[in-house]
Amino acid sequence: MTHTPARPLACTKCGHQCGIAEDVESYSDWGPAVIGSDGVVRPQHPDLESGHKHDPHTVRIRAYCQNANCGHQWTLRRRFDSLPEQAAS
């Protein structure tokens, strides 16, 4: 089996090298809420660790051109792995 060396991801519009961004969505659960005397809603226990939770999940992996004059971006259809490729043994 032939091993193809890694190569830069090129912009489909201008050919410049691209970067990758992972667009994520998450939430923060602050627990019980109170309305302050100023009318602003705040968490009742702002320092409570168990009330603040994140559950991020990936919305899309996006490739973006690093050429400031181009700015092209698109949803990456190839599989994405944030870990470097392992050397062949």
C-alpha cells in the first residue's frame, strides 16, 4: 500500500492554504434564577459549580481561506481529526 504524504488543504477558489474551524453549539445551565431590584435576571447561586454546565456539540467543520483577499469558506466534507497523523510503522 502506498502512503500519500500530507499536503496543504487548498482553497477551492484561489488555491491558497486553508485553515479549519469547528463551529460548536453549547449551553450553560445557571440553575435557579432571580430578578434583581434593577430588573435584570441573574442566577440565584452564581458561584454554584454544579449549576453551570456545558454540553458542546459540533454543528459543522468549516474550511476557510487564510488569504485576506479571498475569504472563501465552505463546510468540509472530508473526515476531520484534530489529532496529527500517526507515522507509519
